[in-house]
Amino acid sequence: DLPLRNSTILEAVNSMVRDVYNPSTKDPYFPVLRVVDWEEGHSRAQGIFPSGSGGNEESTAEDINFYFGMMMWGSATNNDQMVTIGQIMVGRIGMAAAAYWQVGSSTTIYEGSQQTVPVEPSSGVNEFPAVGIIWDDKADPNTWFYGTDYCAVGIQTIARLPALLFQLVDPMWMTRIINYFVNPSVASNQWHIWSIPESQANWYSILLPAISLQYPSASRIVWNDPRFDIDDGNTRGSILFCSLYWQSAGAQISGPYPVLTPANSTWPPPNGFPIDAQQKYQSLITGPIPSYQSNLNALPSTQSMEASIEANAEALGLNYLNYPTPQAWQQQANNYSQQYQQFNNAYNAQVNATIGLTGSALLLSWQAFAQQWGLPVQGSVQAIQEECTDQLQFLNNANNLCQQNVASMNNIVESQA
């Protein structure tokens, strides 16, 4: 019912869509199909610009999420052309994801992977549970987060809506992932999913919606475990909805379905969905879904937020006492952001400047670049480029930790008002 047509909202959102996917050669403001790789059928994270080992794409789930949103926006604004383009790209990305990222899928390009179980550490791509990043010259098991199996699978399945997961995830690949992480033939306390370390427990919540596709009972077992935690970009409601949805749809591996209990997480605060689900989905389960006993709008305690601020500062090698206000942490975040932009621009310029160089000339150029930016001077171009991507990841993570501290300090100030 929003007045979307001929409105400022319509113009603003359409501009964002055009920035990513402009199909018209007559658009004077945005390039045509800035990030689309039509040959492979997916987007490229940095468009046509090379980085490290060439163009790359990490998350097919984030890719398909955009085009699904574009399709839904076109539907909401009666833009049939936008709907059609969104449908085409959602279909193409789903096919590309199965072929290039979902190792062992029904259409995988990796010969023999359908007959090979994932192994950690892997000796070849056939043993990957999933590809983390597709580069121009390699299929990389690592991600921009960590080089772990749960990150590689999680970043490819981070789509939340059941319909979108169904479009994205190949059934043969998901069977392989189910057997790897939550093998139904062994006791749940022996599942490989418990290898996720406590410091990365938020990845449980990223994996569970996809696991629910075929094994919703397993997702509920993990949900109830005290080791389970929720990622800041996720909600209890989205995980619970996927589990109950695929349970009601008759997933391949049936119950028993344990009673759902609240997740052990301090943030984000419960959003009320579990109570709504208790009312609407009571008939789907063998027992009630316990309501949250705490205030649904409650923030984490001041003590836990202060502990989080101190831990984030320690991770960055900073003394938290030197940052007594939200503004101080925001300034530090801005500093990291500025450093990221400067280094990223210099790195991309170095990549472009060394095109055509080979052998010792190429290595010497990269060693000089590393020395200029205070990075370890390695003996190979690849090692130096990996140092560069590690530095970019550190600066990005540092900015995120500072932003978390800004939010925590604002919450503390609010709670004390």
C-alpha cells in the first residue's frame, strides 16, 4: 500500500538496482551489467576489475539474494521487465552455484566428486565440501572469513527464505553436506558439525536453514544445544521458520523432532517470532515451543556489553580505556575504513601496473610493494598477494569490531539514561 510509483523511494531503489544490474546501453549514469559474468552465469564481486588471482565471486547466496530482491521489487512496483530480469538471473545463478561451488552436485564440473566424500583437510577440489571462492584461475576452499569447511558451506547457503534456498541448493550436494556435518547414521554427539569452535559458534545459525532442507530434525537438535549461537545478521525467527517449513513440507529425513528451546545467545534480542510460531505451527510438532521468559525487547546486560568492548579492543591490540565514548570508537572505525580504502586502491593499482610483467621483474615489483606497505616480503608473488588479502580482511574486521563497540557503548549510555 506504500505510494511507491513516481516517488522518491521508487527512484532511489531503482538507482541502486541500476548500479548493480543496468541492462540498457542508453543509461547515461550506469554501465551495462556492471558485475555480471554471462559466460559463467553469476556475478563478480568486483566487476571486471582483477584482484589477486583475477575476478572472483565468493557468496552465490548473496548474489541470488540480490536478484531475488530485484524480482520482488519489480513485482511490488509493477515493473514487468525487472521481474523478468530477476527471474532469469535467479535461475542462472542457481545453475552456476551447483556447477562451480557445490562440489558433488548433480551438475558439478568436478569429475569424481559425486563419488568422493568431503575430507578436512582436503587434498583436492573433489574432497571439498564446497568451494569458498571461484577465481579466474582456481577453485579456492577458503573464504574471506576463514579457510574452514563450515565457512565455505555457510557462505554459499546464507539465503534465508525457503523458496530461495530451494532454488539455490542442489539436492545431491545437500545430501553430501548432510552426511558430512550431521550424518543421520551416527549418534548426534558424534556429528562433525560440533567441530565448529566456540569462538565461531554463530556459524551454526548460518548452516541450519540449509540443513533443514533435508533434515529439519537435525537442525532442531543443534538449535537446542548450548553450543549454538546466532550470527548478528540472522534471527531466531528465520532459523525456526526454515526448520518448521521444511518439516511440514515432508523433508527427506524425518523426525524425531525434539522440543525447541531458546537459543543460547545474547544478541540479537528475541524478536517475538517463536511465540507467533507456537500459535501457528503447534500442529507441526510433537510438543510445544517454549516461549522466551525474558523481556523480548531486552538488551544484553551492561556487564556483557562492557566485556564485549574490552574483548574487541584486545583483539585489535588497543587499550579500551583510551576510547571512553561511542564517538571515539567511531573515529577509530573511520580510521580503519580509510586505511582499507587506501590499501585496497593501492593494491588494485599494483595489480594493474604489473600486468605484462613476468619472472623476477614481477616478483621484485610485488616485493617493493610489500615493503612500501610494511608487509612481510615473501619469496613469491602469490604469497605476497595473500598477505595483501589478509591485510584487507584485518582492516575490514577491525572496522566491524569498532562498529560493534559503537553500538555497545550507545546501548550502555541508553540503559543508564
